[in-house]
Amino acid sequence: MKKISLSLFVFSIFVITFPEIGLSQRALDVGALIPFTGRWGDSGRECAKGMLDAGKWLNQRGGVYGRRLQISLIDDTSQAAETVAAFRKLNEADRVLLLYLYSTETGLALLPNIQYHRIPTLISSFPSHLANPGKYPYIFSITPTPLDLSKIAMRFISERSEFKMKKPKVVFVGSADHHGKHLLEDVKGFAKTIGIDIGPDFLISDPSSAKSILAALEAMKSYKPDFAYLSLSSKEASWLLKEAKAMGLPTKWICSMRAFDENLAAFDGVLGVQPISPFGEDIPGMAEIKEAHRRWHPYDSHTLSYVEGWATVQVIAEAMGRALPEYMLSRERVKGVLEGFKDYVTGGLVPPVTITPKDHRPSVESRIFVVKDGKLSRQTSFIFIAR
């Protein structure tokens, strides 16, 4: 485990445990693997801060029916041996009741372990096939799948007034790995059924390389699409949009959930399909977040990934609270409780959560946001697709 991993792990245990000396009953143990560096490091660190602050806020107010929520947070280095070692610690030493994974890639890598040990696991964003509880009974999330979000983006494009007399031309731009490719065939098939003209895919072999980004943009330029759906990390999206702006591309950009956050504030007019509320948005669920921010780190700035972390702990705490009346609290009990969520609201931080034993997708709705005057602003109300 890297030094940064150990230090933040110790820090997480400290802030979650010690301010609540009065909570004398056994803690409710939750494990979290979140990347602090690498491709998802920026958003991962923000998510981790949101989880820690939400846990601290909860525990200072009595915990979950008097029991402390203890979050064991470990850096996800994306190294196979370290990932398995971290999982074993959380499973065997900490005996966590629930596991949280930020990275889709880590979720896929640990899937056999999760299934074998029957640990209910929240993955920040998972491919749609993992929502099938018949095959993957212990996998959950609090946000719609990337496939459902991309379909929402296509519906938004198809219903724009300028395309009433012609088909909009849309292309997909993203990484050449699983994150960028897994949804393409399904969403393109959906888009064609609602009157969208789909062009070639522009997949980037190395999103951190300016050369790779420029090559994709040059190839896309000749096709002249009306819209491009962008699936990268927000840092990578920022690099690409900067180059696209310099090239004078007239294409309208709409970004995936992972690509669109406050890091794109410099690109007015860029759209994003985003189920998570931006930090500071005027909604009921943001009141506690703003107060915690004012008390503990008023000079910090945050992104919507921080809000995601807070909302995740809110859902975890609700699940633990519902599970507690059972005499023998167990992982199986927590799994069953998650499958009973129906229209659970977080004050607007994420869409209402409904999970059933037949469908582990928490929702199939999202808003579209737009960058306007350097801020993330609502472009639409919630757009739904069929389950």
C-alpha cells in the first residue's frame, strides 16, 4: 500500500471515529476503495472528501441509531496485487458490511471476489449488465448506468427544435478502453430508433497524449457532426475541449457523467448529462453540505464528485438504519434492504433511488447541465427513459 494510501486511511479512521466518543455501541463498518492518483484521481479525491465529511456529520449527530458509521478508506492504486490485498483487509480483518468502489475497472476486477464473499457493493458507475441481479446479486449503485445516461443524452439531442426538419449527426468520442467502448453498440442502436444519424466512433488510444487527442479531432473534423458525445475523465475532457476550441470546431459537445464537472467551467456552452448536483446548487439536500463546508474548510473549493461522496454515505447510512432492527445484522440483510429502496430521496443530490430484486439500477433519469458564464447551470429538468 502506498504511503498516500496509508496516511489517508489513518486520517479517514480518525475523522470518522474520534469525534463521537459517546457512541459506545459497536461501529457499522464500511469499506471504500477510491483512487487518489491516476486517471480518476482528481474526482476520486473529491469523492473521498465528501464521504469523510458526510460520515463525520452523521456521527456528530448520533450516528445510525446510536451506532457509529466507520469508513475504512483505502487508496485504489489500480495495481492488481494491491487491490486484492486491500480487498482482503476489508473483507477478512475489518469484516465490512458493505463495500464502496469508485472505479468501474476495480469493480470488474474484484467481481469474482465480491460474488464469492457475498459483499453488497456500491460501484460509483457500473456497466449496465452488472445491474442484472440474476447474475450479479451483490452489485449496486446510486447513479444511473453510463448506458442509460447516454440514452438520455441522445433523447435530449433528438428533441431539440433545430432538428425537427433534419436528422442530427452525432459521433462518440472517448477512450479506447472498456470505459469508452462498452456502451457504444447499444446506445447507437437506440439513437438510430429515435431519428439520429450516427457517424464513426473516434476512440483515443491514450487520452493523456496531446498527439492522440489531436488525431481524433482531425479525423472528426472531416465528418462535421452536429454533436459529439464525450466519454473521458474531466481532466482529459478539459484537454480535448481546449484543443477543439483552438481548432475552431463548430461541433456541440455533450459530456458523460464522468467527463462533466466544475473542471469544465472555462468552456461555455458545453453540455453534460449529469445526475449529480453541482456543489452549492440551491436544493434542499445541499444545506447540510454547505454548513459542513463552512465549519470545517470554508476556503476549499469542491466539485460535484464531493456531492457524490456525501450522497453515497447518505444512502449507506439509510441502508444501515433499515437493516439494524434485525437481531443479527449481516451482509445478506444489508443486501436485502438495498433491494427494498423505493423513491428514496437525498434532497436532490442524486435522483430518487429505487432498487428492486429484479433491477439494481437506482434510477433511469438525469438532468442536462450547461456551462454558462463559468458555472454549471440547469439546461433541462429531469429526462426519463424506460427501464
